[in-house]
Amino acid sequence: MTVGRKLQIDRESVAKYSFLLSTPIVAAAALYEMKHFVFDLPFLIGVVTSFLVGLFVIKFLLNYLKKGSFKIFAIYRVILGIIIIAICFIR
């Protein structure tokens, strides 16, 4: 998202692209792990709940990005990246 903004692409388009970009990976991971799923009522409730919460969060983020900034997101990602790299080098 940060690179897209640096390339002068509007916030909403960059966010939508980011969400679409994750779709194949999420689908592949679900298919790969499908043999371990137990298709019972709690599983179905979890799937429906996570779907609805995901839609809500995506809608919230897209509405936020119409007015807000990526700055806090970019800062968070850089700090998190530095922490992860530091942890990898400590081990």
C-alpha cells in the first residue's frame, strides 16, 4: 500500500488492490488445510462470523482511507518489520 501511494495511486484503489491480492493466498491456504477441517456447527458459525467481521473491517478501512492517511499504517509496518528482522538476527 505504501509503495502504491508513493506511485501516486489513490488510496482506495491501492487498498482494494491489496485486498484482492490476498485472495489467492487465502484460498490456497484454505484448500490446503481443508482435510483438517471438521464441518460442524461451531465451524460454520466461525466461518460466517469471520466473513461478516471481515466485510465490516474492509468497509471501515475503505471509508477511513477516503479521508484518512496511510501514514500511521506505514509507520506501524516499518516498526514491525524492524522488530521481526531484529528477532531473526538474535536467534
